[in-house]
Amino acid sequence: MRVDQWVNAYIANEGLVEGIAGRAARYRSWIGADDVRIFADVHVKHGSHAIVADRPLSEQAKDAEFFDADVLIATGDRTGDPTSVNEVQGIRAHVSLPVIVGSGLDVDNCHTLLSVADGAIIGSAIKEIGRASCRERV
């Protein structure tokens, strides 16, 4: 399960968004879903990091690991914006969890990003006019 707000708090376009790690982990345990893996964004796309600006990326990554995320996600600033290599490396350097790319992977940057990441979520790169499509391109 991907969770874009696992730990910490951010101001986003929908208002104050707080992490759900404690509540979600207790619920996962209560329903016996220990085999459900948590893929957690380290930074929240579409949000201001002003609340956690006093905490470096390394600390935010450690927070997500401490609160039992299984995989950490490095993202760009907006949906479809490329994730920077520095973001992936900055997370990876401080945790033992797998780190994947969660934004902006495409044919032009996949070799570079996948050389430092453990995998990727692909969404925007397979959309046509804002919609996912399986049609053959002509």
C-alpha cells in the first residue's frame, strides 16, 4: 500500500496533512494484515515542507523507517515531475530499507534513476492526455 503521508506533517493544497503511521500500523496489526507492505513517501508531493524544514531529508527518511515503513519512496515536486538522483541517494544513505522512485520516471531518465534506486512506480509516463491507456500508439 502506498502512503504519501506516513510520518511528520505538511501543509498541502488540501490543508494540514498529518502522518498516519501509528494509527495505520495498529490497524494493520488488528486485522492481521502483517503481510501488507507499506510503501511510504519520504517527502510529500504538492506540499510545503515548512513544518519539517528544520529536519533534513536524512532524518525524515529515518522517521519513516522507524515507524515501520517497508519501502521508502523518493518523489519529485509534483505528479510526473522527475525524482532527482540526489533525493534517492539522500534517502538511501541513511536507511536500510529499499528506496524506489515514485515520480517522473520515463524513458529518458530511467537508466540514471534505476542505477541508484531499487525500483520504481510508473504512472504518468504511460498516460495519454492525462489518462492511462493500453492502446497501441500509432
